[in-house]
Amino acid sequence: MYTYVLKWLTAFSIIVLVGCGQLEQNLPSDVEMNEETNVDHENEEEVRSEGVEESLERLKVHFIDVGQADATLFEYSAEGEDYRILFDAGHWMEEDLVHYLQVNDIEYIDIMVGSHPHADHIGQMDLILEAMDVSEVWMSGDIATSQTFLRVMEAIEASGADYHEPRAGEVYDVGPLEIEILNPDQLTGDVHEGSISAMFTYGDTRFVLTGDAEKQTEEAMIKRGYELDADVLQLGHHGSSTSTIPAFLQAVNPSVAIISAGKDNQYGHPHREVVERVSDAGVEMYATFVHGTIVVESDGETLQIRTEKDGDVNPSNQQQAEIEGEPLEEQVVESDCININEATIDLLQEINHIGEERAEALMELRPFESMEDLRRINGIGDGRLTDIINEGIACVR
């Protein structure tokens, strides 16, 4: 392992918060699965009440500004060992995440997690696998037909990294950080329903990340009986109204909510009702489209929050993207999308469910007036159309 020197972004503002829970463990320095994979949630608080035996070095959780995409880096050290865990990997049309890691001297990833196979969550995994050493890659097990997904899977195989598909109830120790998998327990074919969701516990502080998990998945996590109370919640699906239902927000009861979304994105993320719900709950909100990269530091007891830019997230400044009479999913996108009316055959194959044969058919059927018109292509029904729209990389201009 090398020595990591964090190059802090300038003009960071700071807020300090107190952690919510406790964890009694001297965890091993290597990544390993706990023997008790079926967590006894009734006794979990009793275990936590015994406290942390030794002081912890600072954990830094980077919620990286990668536009309309997700990428979160956990970075910490213990007993002379350095650890880096990456949860989601940015947008496939950019290299901003790779650049961020390189600027901050990240040369090694212990675990790289792709919450689900959409291109705004696994987009730069192949570039990272090519640029640096990655010990393990975790994926949900759901598949996509996009070229991005195929490139990522090929890169994983070529890299020699260990591959794992975690399931709800599994608990891992990565040095002093505990990772408890909250979802999925099984795959249904709905990639959002299969989105990897996890609780990251560092001393008394806890973080919940859910990828693009939506209402039914949040309900399932509650019903499974997990102790979801955490200090920090990254809002599911970029702050979409499909996620962060009242019951889930109440169960997590965060002090801080993080929204990863691009400025003026085509979906209007985060949606007004979610911003209002979180605000009404008294939760401090930070968003990458307002604050840039957000770094949350933990010493195991308290949190410090550093932001690249100053600003507030509230219903009055949440992004507006509605076009009268037209659903958000069908809007014309100004940037970072594949225009199906002009894209090359190779670029079209980046879209989920669009292989070479369908790309050729699409080109013959142009022009399309809306995304709904993709139903004209043989084999594109309601289910596949929904997948394409939810993936968020195709548009009509």
C-alpha cells in the first residue's frame, strides 16, 4: 500500500455533527465476511452499546460531483493499511471520476461496487479497471445489453479482480469499516429493484447508500427488519420521487441527506416533493449540483462536512425540468445523451436493449418524435422501453 495524501478542494465550508450509533470491534485489516451473515437485528443495538475499543483514524467519504450520475469514495487507514472503496462509478460519457481519483493520488481500489448496471452508475468502471489495481468488484448480478455494461464485464474479466454478487444479510469487515448488505435478497429482473444497497458503519457513525432503489425496495428493506438508523443517507435515484418514501426516511432518520444529480438534468432531479419531504423532516441537505463534491469526514464519533461550493438545497431552488403536456422521460436533452435521431450505429449500441440488429432497424425508422416511438422497433415493448428511459442516456432531439 502507498501513502495517500488528500489534496483538499479549496474554499471548503465545514459543519460538525455527532454520530448516532456504536460498534464494538477490532476488525481485521483484510476484507472478510463475518461468520454471522444472518444478522440478529434485535440484538444489534446491544452490541453497539459496548462502544469502540480504540480511537479511529479519520474516514473520508467523497460524494463526488459527476453530473447526472453517482460515485462515492470511502477512504481511510488503520494500523498502517490504507483502504479505498468506490460505490458506483460515474457517467459513461465522461472521465471526470477517473480524473478525480488521479488528482487525489488514488492508485488502488479495494472494492469497487456497481449498484446496478445502468450506465450512470457503472459508466467509468472499465476505465478505472484499466488505470489502477482493483482487488474486488461487486455487482448486483442483473444484466444489461448496453455496450457500457459489456465493456465493464470484459474489463472485470481482463483485470483479474475478484468478482462477487452480494446479497441482503451479508456483513463484511474491511479494516475498521463494516459493510452490511441491505439489498437485494434476490433478483427479479428489475434492475432498480436489484440495486445494491448497503449500510457502512465506522465507529459510531453510519452511512446508507441505495443506488437507484425505489419504493418497493425501500419497503422491502424495512420489512426485512434491518436497523436502518444512520447519520447520512444518499437519496435514492438522484432524489427522484420514485424513492425516499416517508417510511424509509423515517426509518433511516438521517441528520444529513446527500443528493447526487447533474445541474439542469432532463429528469428534474431532485424532485420537489422529495426536497420538501426531507426539508420538513429537519434533515440537512447537500447536493452535488449545488455544492460540487461533498466530503464527509468521520472520526468514529462525529462528522465534519466539507463542500466545494456554498449554497442551499430547498424547494425554491430545486431543478425544474417539466415541459407542459410532456413527461420528463420524453424531454429533449441538451447534453450528455445519445440522440437516437442522429447517433451512429456504434453509439446507439450503448443504449440498453439496443444491439446491432435493433440499431440498424432504429436507423431505418428515423426520425422519432419521442422516446415512446421506440415501440416501432421489433422487440421493444413496454418493459424494454421503460428500461431504456430509466437508464437515462437516450434522448430525442
